[in-house]
Amino acid sequence: MTPEQISMVQDSFKKVAPISDVAADIFYDRLFEIAPQVRELFPEDMSGQKKKLMQMIATAVNGLTKLEEILPAVQDLGRRHNDYGVVAEHYDYVGAALLFALGKGLGDEFTEELKAAWAETYGTLASVMIDAQKAAAA
Ligand code: HEM
């Protein structure tokens, strides 16, 4: 990722942070619409999940400039996802739902350039998690 992409993502996340509850609702509604098969992996009551997800994204977004520092935590997170029944293919759905929620939250400010920067961010996180998951499962 370029430094410009990193600052774009960080600036835009600051705008989403105040509406993170709404953004998380939009995210999960979309996820379960495009991938109903993953609903059963999550608990009935999603309230705790929403906070954790937004906090993790915040940590990742803030850590983009020092990725090597957050890497072990992201790898641990990936390994825990084996226990949740998550497989590599699920990551595409989560990425799509995330971009959708950001688009709703940011409206016109979610330009193609910003979308590409977020796709890079998510792709980076997801590939670290998937690699750690696969290594742990092997
Ligand atoms: C970059 C991608 C992702 C991030 C940052 C993320 C983040 C998190 C976090 C922070 C937790 C809380 C539990 C913990 O820390 O171990 C969690 C749990 C969970 N995640 Fe993810 N996740 C990602 C991808 C996915 C994908 C692709 C799926 C598949 C649908 C998924 C499904 C779940 C499930 C089922 C739980 C456990 C729910 C529960 O039983 O409480 N996650 N995730």
C-alpha cells in the first residue's frame, strides 16, 4: 500500500467511527444477505460481535503504517477463525460487505480511489489471516 492510500483509509475511517454501530449493522445485514450460509457461524445475539469487529478494524487501520507491529495479533486472530468454522472463501463475502457498508456510510466521499485503498487494506489483513489459518490447520 502507498502512504497516500494509508492516509486516505485512516481519514475516511475517522468519519465512519462515530457511526460505527450503524456501519456494523449495515455490514452484517449485507453479509447475511449475500452469504446466508455464514449466519449460523455467529451467535444469535450479535451486539458483542459488532463492537469487536469495529475495534479490530480500528486497530488495523491505525496500524497500517506499522504493519509489522500488528502482524502477530492479526495472525492470532486468523488462527482463532479456524475455531469459528471460517474458511478462506468466506473472506471474499466479508470484504464485499465491508466495502458496501463503507459506501453507504461515506456516500459520495467513497470514491473509486478510496474504494481501491480500502480493498487493499482488507486484502492485506485477510491474506495474513488466511495464511495463518491455513498454517495452523495443516
Ligand atoms: C479481516 C477480516 C476479519 C476481521 C478483522 C475479523 C475480526 C474478528 C474479531 C475481532 C472477532 C472477535 C473474536 C476474536 O477476537 O477472536 C471475530 C470473531 C468471529 N469472526 Fe471474524 N474477522 C474477519 C473475518 C471473518 C470472516 C471472513 C468470517 C466468516 C464469515 C468471520 C466470522 C467470525 C465468527 C463466526 C466469529 C466468532 C463469533 C462468536 O462466536 O462470537 N470473520 N472476528
